[in-house]
Amino acid sequence: MDSYFSILFTEVYKILFLLVPVLVSVAMIVWLDRRVWAFVQKRRGPNVVGPFGLFQSLADALKYIFKEIIIPASSNKLVFVLAPVVTMTLALISWAVIPFGEDFVLADINVGILYLFAVSSLGVYGIIMGGWASNSKYPFLGAIRSAAQMVSYEVSIGVIIINVLLCVGSLNLSDIVMAQQNLWFVIPLFPMFVIFFISALAETNRPPFDLPEAEAELVAGYQTEYSGMMYAMFWLGEYANILLMCAMGAVLFLGGWLSPIDIFPFNAIPGPFWLIFKILFLFILFALVKATVPRYRYDQLMKLGWKIFLPFSLFYVVLTSSFLLYFDLLPGK
Amino acid sequence: MIAHSVFFYIFSLIAIVSALMVTVSKNTVHSVFFLILDFISISCLFIMIGAEFLGMIMLIVYVGAVAVLFLFVVMMLNVAEQKGQWFSSRWDGGTHIPIGLLVSLIIFFELIIVIGGWKYKPDLLNSLSVNISSDVTNTRSIGNVLYTDYILLFQISGMILLVAMIGAIVLTFRERAGVKRQSYVKQISRERDEGVDLVHVEKNKGVKIDA
């Protein structure tokens, strides 16, 4: 029993060691997002609180904590409270399988990529629950839009993952990174990387696909009725999901913790830093897209997902597998 | 080992209770939420017996896709109108109950047959199924069986699903008149000459636009 508890405590320690940095970096990433956005538009962005405005997110969080939580009288109270909790939890538990380095991962499970995919597909529920339980028109419409959008783009993300898995021969995320030692998958699978990036934008409801919270039509979409800390949890969960998508892109296509070239000044930098650089690189791309591209119309969004991305990525699966078969490169023999 | 069985009982308790709540709860949307909880706890049980691939696929397919569609349909239905009609105390002709009884009887007998099979022929499972060696991940071993011995059945089930999908689309598709469709080709291939016309206007004459 004693050993059981010692194992439990080391695990809890490890989990905290992962989650606290993730939460802090989520707050920082919001600041970065706003700064990049302002930079592109020739504004200053948040620059008042702390050096360079670094503590802006913390000030915002403090404000959210002290605001009153309003629960609408006609809402379904249990589901209403549960929705942000679900969003936040799902955004955080997926970090368990992201490998930060060789043997530097919380849970090195065999089906890591399936786990990530499953958890990100569960993310719809936080939004649907919030939209439905608010018992109000705008949140409901936002939730329905968001659910349809996320289910559509998950299909193409799934097919893109199949492309990568064909080259790796394993569902384990560490194996996926190790398979990229000679060549990052972004080079042979570049079209898939582009489609993954755009699908990730749609999956996380980022502009130009932020129709679920299109302020001109739906006020704030599914979060309209939320206030105070519950709103902040939706917001944190959303950004944690964006970071997770960036991490997924870094692991699948940009070689995870591996350094770009295996020579001295580069391979001296420890793996976790490389992964963080890659996540930040992808995130800045996300922010730049947000700053430059106008919002899509809903039918264009659906057309892009089902009529362009899905057929093209299916075609690429055939292409990849025939290439691997013809040149006898199939892994796992 | 103790922790293992504790978790087993927790997950199976959640699975059973939520399965009950699916049928018992008055609110249809709550029923679907309990169904989702049921799926999740069953996939946890799959993972506990080491069938991690099956557990994850269960989550992705049932929870990530099927239950979302369920929720869609249930939320779109006008639930308020039907409230109190299903399973109501007053007798509405009893159309649902005989069919429900029949289906549950059939499932009950099927369960008896399956469990009876275990009881009287304990090695039934070994003679029917492929032995899985523990040093291969179960994704690989499922793939090895599915794409070699059962490739024909696998392909046929895929075909059936495809036909069902096309059938559903054909049945529900209706052509609507007067829909303006956007054509990217038409938009992009617009040239300057077609769109703009430079006219030299004489003084005090004006231009006829619809010439």
C-alpha cells in the first residue's frame, strides 16, 4: 500500500509538472496572439500591464475571477455548469501523450495518436452542451454550427493522420517522431501539412473559420450566456486546444523534439526546447492568419471541407501508399 | 491488482447506471448525454482489458461522430410537444410496448445462448478466435487478421456501408429551384473588358446605359 501511494504521488507530481507550465503558457500565448495581431495591423496591442504588457492575461484572469457568475434562470443548470468544465478538462488531458523528448512523456501509450484524435473529437461536446444548456437562440445556433464544422474537419484530419501513419508504421507518438530522424514529414507530405494546418484552424474555431462565434451574426456564439470564471474556462480551453493542435502539427510533420540538423550548435539544445520553438512557430502562423484573412461564409467552409480537402487527402493516401509500395519503403517489415 | 478491480467496478457501475438512465430519464437530450457517458465508460473497460485500439476506435466512432449526430437529431426535434406522450401513464394504444418487449426478449435469448456457450464449452473462445501473442501491439494483430483471413468480409461490409450511404443521400436529396451557386471559375475568369467599359461622353449628350 505504501508503494502504491508513492507511485501515486510521483504521478501527481509529474502531472502538475506538465499542467502548470501548459496553463501558464496558455495565458502567455493569449498575450502573444494579441501582440502579433496588433503588430500586423500597426497597432500597439496590450502593452500597459507589466513589461511589454506581459501580465495582461493575468490581469484579465484576475478580472474574470472576481466577476459574478450569472446562470440564466431558464437554462439547464447542471449541463450549463458542466460545459466549460468539459472543454477545459478535454483540452488539458490530451497533453498527457505529447512527447517532449526521448522518454520525456507522461503516458507513452501505443495508440497515442488515436488518443489525441479521440480527445479532440470529444471537444465538440463542451460546445454543444454550452450552446444547448443556455436555452437561448444565439448560443444554440453557434453550437450547431461549431459541431457541424468540427465533425467535418475531423474527417480530413483523420485521413491526414493516416498519411503520416503509412510512413511510420506505428500509432505511438514517440515512434512517429523517431521516424522523422532523416527527413521531416513536412517535406514529402507538404500538401498534407498545409491541409492539416487549415483543418486545425477550422477544428479550433479560429479565424477565418470562427463562424461559431461570428460576432456580427451570433453575438458570441455558444459563449454568449457565460460570464466570469466560466467564460474564462471556455477561453482557456480554446487556447489550450490551439496549442495542442500546434503541438500535434509539430509532432506529426515538423519532427517533434528533433533538431533541424544534427550538428553541434543545434543538437546541443535539449529536445523540449525544439518542440516549444516549433509549437510557437505554428502558433505565430495561426496568429498571422487571424490577422490577415477575412471570415469564410458557411457554405464555403463546408464546401472546402467535404468537396476539396476530403477527396484530395484521400487521393494523397492512395498516392503515398502506392509510392511506399512501389519503392519498397513500407515500414514495419 | 486491487486498484485494477476497484477501477473495473467503478467503470462498470457507471456504465450500468448510465445505460439505465438512458431509458429512464425524461429529457431526451439527457438520455443522449447518458448514452455518451455509457460509451466512454465502456471504452475505459476495453482499455482496461488491454484492447486499447478497440477502446479508442469506440471513442472516435461512437462518441466523436455517432452520438454527435444523435444529439443533433434530438435537439432539432420538437421535444416539448412530445413530452409526456412517450411512456405516459395513459394508454395511447400501446404501440411501442409490444415491439419493445419483443426486441428485449430476442436480446435476452441471444444473451442466454452466448453465456450458455461459455458454460458448456469453455474453450469455445479459443477454438473460434485467433490467439493473440502479447508481444505484438493489438493494432498490429487486428490488422494482421482483418486484412488477411477476413479481407473478403471486411470489403463486403465496406461495400454495404457505401451502398447504404449513397442510398440515404439519394432518398433525401431534392433539387431546389432558384438557388444561386457561386462559381469560382466564373468569378476568377472575369476579364477587364467584360466588366468595365470606358466611354467618352460628349458634352450635353449623356450616355444610354442599356444600349
